[in-house]
Amino acid sequence: MWTADEIARLCYEHYQTRLPKQGKPEPNREWTLLAAVVKIQPATDQACGSANKPVQGDILNDSHAEVIARRSFQRYLLHQLHLAAALKENSIFVPGTQRGLWKLRQGILFVFFSSHTPCGDASIIPMLEFEDQPCCPVSIRWANKPSEEASGNPETPEDEKKYEDLGSPVTKKMRLEPGIPDGVAHCQSLDNQESGPVPPTVSSSNVPTQELATVAGRAPSGAKVVDVYRTGAKCVPGEAGDSGKPGAAYHQVGLLRVKPGRGDRTCSMSCSDKLARWNVLGCQGALLMHLLEEPVYLSAVVIGRCPYSQEAMRRALTGRCQNVSALPKGFGVQEVTIQQSGLLFEQSRGAVQAKRADSPGRLVPCGAAISWSAVPEQPLDVTANGFPQGTTRKAIRCLQARSQISKVELFRSFQKLLSSISEDKWPDSLRAQKLETYHEYKEAASTYQEAWSALRKQAFGSWIRNPPDYHQFK
Ligand SMILES: [Zn+2]
């Protein structure tokens, strides 16, 4: 069995030792986020992690770390399907019971790691009364694991010591394999509010307690909730909306939200919403579902050290979909394990802020994103504002400028995989009709589409969808 700290440590180490300097934040001035998918397998060897951050591709308008990590993960899954189709024994996939379909080898699990809570609902976190006390002058407080949450200010020497002691060897049973593909974080959003919870700009300690129920609830410790950390993610049209009142009543919880930050706000749902969706539909997406007997689910989500609420995470990731039923065979609302690690990501906003003390200049999010996948060809992909770093304006439109984890490239890789399989071994969903565009391939993944429509109908009716013309490429 793994622990949250082991997962966090593997991801941080992978980031430090396996990812290039290019694309990482400039010391003392920039910060970033890290998200990864870690493969756990039953015995032996170790592995390769994946971590990362941000990238985004041609037309990819969503570069939050979670999204990049998920796309990098899809790239990894595609590679593993290539291995399986070529009958290689080292694939994580083995033949399923129906023609053309594969399933995960027994005992393989995936754990999602993020150095911060996902933007949106999971980042609306109660701020407790004791946090306002003068002994804690810092504007962001780092909560430890929930059980420790009320036990005092974590920024004590004792805690620092805890971090230094982390050098214990990573368990040999764990194998880390990183996913990452879809967009990590920040690349594009230059707005501080885009990621993770932020303390309210105005803090009021005189909020009447009855208002708390709507927002933050009451801390399990019984401490009075005086305010909430806020998310810059706005509610989607059709949802009730935030009250905007000062203090703990500021946000309405449990709502669908669009990503904070600049860019086209109408296109991207917040990471909390996406994680909740993956917990019902899987992380593989519609395309890969053509070749899989069951969705690929995350068995756990681990968050690094940051302001954190177990209740908010649970509500955002699983609470909203709990009663969804009538899903097609193989799909189901997962009981994902949610844990926090006490280990801080050294290039997170909080860590950089603490280190730089009074250095002049503004602290800004890093503009580049790094994607890494455990695949043999071009595992790394560094982008700035969505395109590979150094791309000229002229080159931006050409193929080379495209990120490996853009929809176009993932689709290309999917088609290449299909062409390596003889047509008589294709699954029924692909034999029924001649498919051409990305949109057609996605629509033809019938069980996936059926599950998605059940989820929308029962829980996520206001989800904003991309217009179909966005997906007409071949
Ligand atoms: Zn996000």
C-alpha cells in the first residue's frame, strides 16, 4: 500500500530530476503547479513518474495542470494499447472478453496527484477562526492532513523538520508512471486566481454563523468558520450563482464552474468539475473507449500541502454525482480515495513566496508548461502559451508547432494505432460505419456517450460543451 507522502515525494522527485530546466519557473520570481498520474502495480520495480505541468496544444484552451496531466496520461494509455495490439507482454492491457476490446491487467491502479486543490468547488475551503490569530501572520495557511488541521499552525519549526526528514526511501513496491497530458496548469493563465484556493481579499471575522451552512459548513473540529478561501472560478450560466457576500457566505458550494483566469471563459470547466466527471466516465476519454472494455478510473487523488478541506474535496469530486444511476455496463460512480500529503511542492506559490521573503518584484505564475509521458518517443513537451517554446509566429500554424498532447496529435496517434490493427480485429463500434472526423469518432463511442448523457441529465446539466465545429478535423 502507498501513502500520500510517498506519492507526493515520487512526483516531486520526478519533477526535480527528470524534467528539464526549460519550462520550469524562474527562481524567486515565478511559481507553478504540478499534477501527475502515478501507476501503481502489484509487485516489483519502480518507475517513472510523471509529473507535470503545463502544456497545451494547438487550439488547446485549457492548460491547467490537471488537464495536461490527464492528456499526458491518455498519451501513455495510447502507447500501452499500441504495445498490447502488437502482442507485447509488457503492456498494462490484456485482451478483454469481446472482440477488439482490452482491459487493464489485474492489480494495476492509477493515483492522481496535484500539488494544490483543483480550481472550482474543491477550492472553496472553510477558513477557521483560529487561523485569524496573530500568531499566524501569513496570508496563506497551509493545512496539513485533515486530522491535523485543527492542531495548530503548521509553519512551525517542528513541521519544517518533518519535511527534512522525508528522505526515507520510496517503497519498492510502487511503480510510478506518469501521465500528464492535458494541460497543466498554468501556463496560460496569468491570473493568480486561476489555480487553487486563494484567501479572500477581505477577511471578516464577524460573519453570523447561520450563514455558514450554505457555504462552508462547520469544521469537524468545531472551530468556528469565519471565512472561506476563494476560487476565481465563476459559476456557469444556469447555476444559482455566488452571493458575493463578505466572509464565509461569499460562495455557494457544489456548483459547476468555469476555469478562472484569462482566455475564453466560456469553454473550459473548472478542474473540480473535470475530476468529478472523470470519476464517472473515466480518464481515457471517448476515443480510447472504442478499444476498452471498461473505463480507466483513478483509484485515488492525492493533494500536496496547501489550504485543504477533506469535506470540500469529497463534495466536489464525488458528492455531486453520488446518486447518478442507469449508467451503461462497466461505468459507475467510483469511490475514489482522497488524501492530502504533508509535503510541500517547492515551486508552488506558497513555497516560493515564503522563500523570497521581501525580494523586490512581483511573484508571477510561470508562463510555460511541461508535459511528460512515459512513452519512448518525445516523452517531453514544453510549451509556452500553448505552443512549443521558441515557436515563431510563422511556425505556430504548422504541424511542428503542435503539442504532442493536443487533440489533433492524440487523434493522429489513435488513428495510427487503428491502422496497426487489422480490420477484422476492430471492435464493433468502429466497424459499423465509416468514420472520418474526430467528432465522428467521439460520437461513435456509444457506451461513453450514453454514460455522459446520463451524467449530464442527472447531475451536470449546465456543463458547457464545445461547439461541434471545433472538432471537425480529420
Ligand atoms: Zn484548474
